[in-house]
Amino acid sequence: MQTIFVMVKCDLGHAYDVAAQAVEQIEQVSEVHSVSGQYDLMMKCYLPDGTDIGHFVVNKLQTIPRVKDTFTIITFKAFS
């Protein structure tokens, strides 16, 4: 399983709409947090091994209405 975080910029006033649609309609999206700074949302996604991350981001996340921009962070190891 591959974990990625995707920072998302939304059209003004639509961050909550984007967050709701992501968690309701995209099974790989585990959590969505509203954040401060350059981006509006941070999405935590779990992808099966071998999944093309670029295609997932472009075809699933960037096509959510009102998404303006994304920044993807690929993780290597989780520490506990």
C-alpha cells in the first residue's frame, strides 16, 4: 500500500464542497483536512501498490469540480 498526501487549492468558497466530494466519492481518500497557508486542503490517500500516482491525481483528484491546483507528496516510510 502506498500513502500519498495531496495538497489542494480550491476556488474561493468551495473548499468544503471539494472535501465532501473527495471523501464521499473517491475510495482511496482516507482523510481530508482543511489547512492554512498556500493550499486549502490536505488529502491523505492510500493507493494499492503499483498504482500510477500521476494518473490517480490527474484523473481522480484534479477532476473534482472547483479544484484549481494540487501538490503531491509521496511518502516512503511511516514511523510510530
